Amino acid sequence: MNLIKLTSRAAVASTVIVLAGLAASGCASHRFVRDNLAVVDNRVSQVDAHLSQVEGTAGEALARANAAHKLAEGKFLYEVVLSDDSVKFPVNRHALSPEAEQRLSELVQRLKAENHNVYLEIQGHTDATGSEARNEQLGMARAEAVRRYLSDQGIALNRMSTISYGESKPVASNDTREGRAQNRRVVIVVLS
């Protein structure tokens, strides 16, 4: 009987020790979770603060870009279009005709007389005959021919840029000979 009481007491003591151990480990687990949760919460707060700062910076940048866009919109002065009627860009050619040089000389005189610090965007265009890649090259060659001529006449190179639109911005139908002739052009946009 004493053996049974002793075994029973040992079982109860073991159970109490196991339960105490579980309770202690449970408290330790909860403390561990709470401590790590605090670290994670701190990091999330830091990320939220950083995101708020980035959003503010992005918002400021967007506001500056919109303001610059509004300023640039008001700076367009005029444009000069050199099309087949006056400059006679033949099919697949970029050389300037005497008529084109005359029109460009008039533009140079106007620019010098106005004495503005203007910027010229020289846009080369083609009709839709030929490949798209070839038309991009041809449009650029036309724009560069105009830029070279203007430079030779005293317009500073840093005040001019060229771009080719190739066949992408027609002003007339490419289905007719007259329409294609109108699409073979150079546009000079004058900006202040």
C-alpha cells in the first residue's frame, strides 16, 4: 500500500512538475512572441513612415512636372512647314531644293531680326512608301539636312534638335500622289 501511495504521490508530483513546466514554457513562448511582435511592429512602423515620405516626394515631383508642363505649353511660338509644294522633297530623297533653302533663309532672317533665344525642334516626315525603318532614316536625314543648313546660316547647334516621325504622322492620305507629296515634309517648331 505504501508503494501505491508513493507511486501515486510520485505521479502527482510528476504531473505537477510537467504542468508547471508547460505553464512556464507557455509563458516563455508568449513572452517570445510578444517581444518578436514588438520588433516586427517597430519595423512596420518604420516602413510606413518611409512610404509616407516617398509618397510625399513623389507627389512633389509630380506637382513640379505638371508646373513645368504648363510653362512649356505657353512657350510655343510658331511653326514653319516645309512640304513638297515649297521644298520639293522627291521620293526617297533628303537634299534641300533651292526653294527650300530660300524658305529657310527667310526663317533665319526672321529669327535674327526677332533676336529671341528660341529653340527649334526640326521634325522629319515621310510618306508611307517604303519600309517603316527606311522611312525613319529618311525622316531623320531630311531633318538633319535642314539643321545643317540653318547651322551654316548662323543658328547655333545647341538651339536645335532633330527628330524623325517617319511615316507615323501623315497630314494627308497616302493613297494619292498629292497626299504623299504633302506627307514628305519637314516641320520646324519654334519654341521660346
